Amino acid sequence: MTENIEPKNTENTERASYRRELIIGAGVIIAVIAIIAAIVFFVHNSQPKIDYQPVAACDVFTQDEARVLLGEQAFNSNSDAPVVSKDVAVSRCGYTDGNPDTNKMVVAAIIVRSGVNDNGVQQNKDEFTNGKPTNGVEVVNDLGDGAYFNQALGQLNVLDGKKWIVFSYGLGSSPEANTLEDTVKFARAVIN
């Protein structure tokens, strides 16, 4: 009699063991799927939402425009692809007149900060307005949606649609010597 009971007990034990392994395996698979889904969700939601393509500064200020401003020998000294950070993207582009004497070298450069979504566009507007110094600033009319020249830095700040563009034009060795007239002329040639 004992012989007949043992095979049934062994068979029942094997079935119970198989069921446990099956349940554990299914649980592990479900857990792995949940972890992968959580990672995909996190990565997808952590990427910036880009509704408007970022603007490359050298697409705004081209080599041809630099040659008109600086002469035929103008060459690109600084070019960055737009770098997206949350709601805005920043890109730089600069050209020099090629003068080997760095004290006399003329530089024309821009920084473009693009709003890549509505939050970024609003952020540009807010920071353009709130970041304007209270002293040493001259408002420039009829340029973009708003503009001011910061005399201390020799920079013209222009809010133009979804972009905030900073223009600098003059001697590279002393940007504070940049003039409002020359920098506005530069900006008008690039924006219009």
C-alpha cells in the first residue's frame, strides 16, 4: 500500500511546486513590465515639450550678413547648435573681421534664446522685462516687439516673437564701447 501512496504524493508535490514556480515567474514578468512602463513614462515626461523648433543663431545671423557688416574677410568665430533646457533653447553665433590685432578686432555676435513652447515664450517675455537693468539702459523703438540697449555691457536686447536676441557689435576687446547706433543698425539688418 505504501508503494501506491508515494507516487501520488510525489506527483502532487511536483504539481504544487510547478504551480508555485509558475506563479512566481508570472509575478516576476509582471514586475519587470511595470518597471519598464515606469521608466518609459518617466523618460517621456522628463523630456521638454517642444512645440516650436529652436532657432539656430547662425540661421538668424548668416555669413553673408556678417560679410556686409564686417567685410569680405569676415569669418565665423563662434557657432552653437541650440541647447534645449526645459522651456527655452539657447544658441550663439559670432563673426570677426579677421584683424590679427585682437585689440582692434571687430566682433559681431548674437545669442538667440528661443521659446520652444508657450511656457518658454512667456518666460522670455517675463525675463526680458524683469531682467532689464534700471540704470544705463536706453529703450529702442520700432525694433521687434521690444528692445533696449544696455550701455554697461554694450548689448542690444530684442524681444522678437518667440525669441529673445542679444546683439553685440564693436571692438571685441572692449564691448562696453559698443555704440547704440551701430548695434541697432546690425540688429535691423538681421531682424528685417
